Amino acid sequence: MIRMPITFPDGQPLNRAMAAEVVQTASRFESRVMISHEQKLVNAKSMLGLLSLSVDDQKGMMLLAEGPDEAAAADAVAALLK
């Protein structure tokens, strides 16, 4: 399992366009890709899940990937969020 800290671009919650890009990118991989913040864990392949992460303080937000192509999946999603 890969865990890496992330933040959304400009420190703002994801908008619909960026969330759609994250879903599209994460969906290209077989691995399970999740984003956690505090007690919430959402599927990065779910538009609704991502849009529910309307967080003001992004400290402690983590990208998690687990599966056969986890490294590539984590790198692709993290690169998109930079």
C-alpha cells in the first residue's frame, strides 16, 4: 500500500472539473485509490465521494493506493493535484 500526503490545487476544495479529472485518472488503474482526511475515506474513482471532501484545512490529507499498479496510480493522481 502506498500512502502519500496531498493537498488540492491552490488549497481549495475540488471543483467539479478537477474532481472529474481525478476520477478519470484514477479509473485508468486497477488499484484501489482512496483519499483520506481526518475520519473520512473516499474513493478517488467516485465523483460524489471527491466532491464531499469540502475541507478547509487540508493538513493530514492522504492519498492511498493499493493493488497491482499502485505506484503508477498514486503518482498519476498526485501529479494531477500539484
